[in-house]
Amino acid sequence: MIVGWTSSDKGRGSRSLLLGVHEDGKLRYAGKVGTGFNADEILRLGELMQPLASEEVPVKAPRAAVKGAHWIKPTLVAEIAYTEMTNDGTLRHPSYLGLRADQVLPDLRSPMKIATYNVNGVNGRLPVLLRWLEKEQPDVVCLQELKAPQEKFPATAIRDLGYDAIWHGQKSWNGVAILSRVGEIHETRRRLPDDPDPTQSRYIEAAVNGIIIGGLYLPNGNPRPGPKFDYKLAWFEKLIAHAATLLESGLPVVLAGDFNVMPTEADVYKPERWTKDALFAPEVRALYARLIDQGWTDSLRSLHPDETIYTFWDYFRDAYGRNAGLRIDHLLLSPSLAGRLEDAQVDRQVRGWEKTSDHAPTWIRLAAEMPVKKRRSSRRDKAHE
């Protein structure tokens, strides 16, 4: 594990990465590595480590060895080549080979319940939101359609329930937020790179408890065809590009929100009625499939492959009572988190509450551990430190 770094005396970047090894349920210091990465990789690592910065020292280490250290939450798994391990447990002649997106440190991970909820107006639905938060106590929540400017977000009421919050508001439309009751929220961005319309508040991203959370509200796109549909396609392309970058980072990532797309006919009541709608357009479903093909796991469908399960019911024609719904709210997991997926559900009953949103909260539970296969060591071992 990378547990920190020492700053370079020659400008930006890191001089050495500080390493830890997980043994017998504890993380111990394993030395540092200062070779194997070029200037571009140093900058990339710096961008990844910055939101994980921590004042807590994760390992016990000799003061002289970690002078000037900057500590991070032990989240990044690196592959290190070395010749041998010394008597004091540090690596001899280590060389950095890269991050490992397919490995996580099991026993240092706590279980987490992560939810997404399109509230359809955070102030108008605040009693419903607070009631649900207090009853279900999710650890992290992504909210969409705040429909409130930045200064009107009900931060005090939410914090009174024990949640930290960051948000990107917009008057009357859109708006996204991330709530957490399991640690500080380290914001990493609040719009997609090269966003086709940066005036719309549709994406927010942060590191929370060692996981990158990307909260999103993908454009509706109706009417189709037209400029709104073109904007939806353009925004989706930018999301796909950014999602690829997130996977390449090696970090554990959850993309959660209202995607405004029913991926398959199983995700919509009477699909023949939606053939001309932007939420069910072939182009949009193809984009969602491209996103999944990058390596993301659709949590709900992964655990409920054949079940009729919806997250949205229109206000009209008693859609909720007839269960005439859509599955458009999704939580996608990067490969390093998929093995920890333990449960995925929709709090359908919330849709039946008074003055509620037309969406229901959707959530996943990540287990505390994910087994990692042990490998026999060799003199030139590639250790997952």
C-alpha cells in the first residue's frame, strides 16, 4: 500500500513513495521507493494522492526515514519489485511498477452503504429526505435535481443528522450533492472535463473513506430529435471519457446517480411505449453499454439479473400503484470494488410517502473485506504493498 510520500526538493511531484504491508490484520511500514516512475507518473500520483491526504499517521516508522512525510489514507495499491526484505521488514532495492486496480487491502476496508437519490427539489422534499436518512442511515449519498442555488442548499438540517455535505447548486434546475457520515469529503471536481455546457450543475466528485464517488445527473434529452437530445449524447460521451480515466487511475470508484437511461427492455414497463423517448433511444442505450464495457459493474442488475426492479414512477396515472416504472438510477462499480458488492436494493416504499420524489432511493452495500489470493514469494517478487 502507498501510505504517503516525501516532497521533492526540486519542484512538483514526490521524491519517494512511503509503503506499507498488510500483515495479521495490521499495516506496518515497509520502506520507501524512489525509482520506477517518470515525471508524468509522478504528477499523476500526486493528483491521486492529494484528495486522500490525512493528518493521521497510518504506520509506525522511524522518524529519520519519514522526515517531511505527507500521509494519505491507505487506499492505493501499488506493485513493487524488490530483491529481498530486510530483517526490520523493509524492502531492499524496491522499484515502482505501477498501481494495481484489481487489488485492494481487505481488512482495512470498512463496510459501506452508498445510495443515490434524485430528490426532485431538495427543499420541497426535505422532510422526506431527512426522514429517509434518519431511518435508513446510508453512509454516503449522492443527490440529484436539487433545484436550488448554492446558497439555498439545506446544509444545516442535513448536518444536524450527522452528515457532511458538498453540493453544486443551480437555480430551478439540476444540482448535485454528496453527503457522508463516515468521514470527511475531499472534493476532486464539480463538472466533467470539457463539459459541453458548464453552466449546468450535473456532476460532482469526491474521495470519501478511501473511495472516489462520482455523483451525476445525466441530461434527460427530450424531445428527440433536437438540441436537448444532442446535448445528452455529447454529455454522455464526456462521461465515458472521464470514466475511462477514473478506471486507469487504479482507485476504487463508484459512479452513482440518475443516468436517465433504461439499459434494456427489462428496465422499463411496457418498453414498446418508449421507443421514441430519449431515455430509451438506441443511441443512448448503446452509450450506456459502452460505459459498462469499460469494466464497470451495474450493481442492481448484477445481483438481480432477472427481477423486475424500478427506481422511478411518474406522478401520473397511478404509475406507482400499478408498478409502471423505469430503472434509470444506477450505481456502477469499478473492478476493484465489484468483489465487495454484498447487496443492492431500492427503497421502493419511500416513493409512496406523502410529498415525495418520483424517484426512490437506490443503494448498495459493500462488504468489509474482499479476499485477495496469496502468492508464493520469490527473490524477485512483485509485492502488492
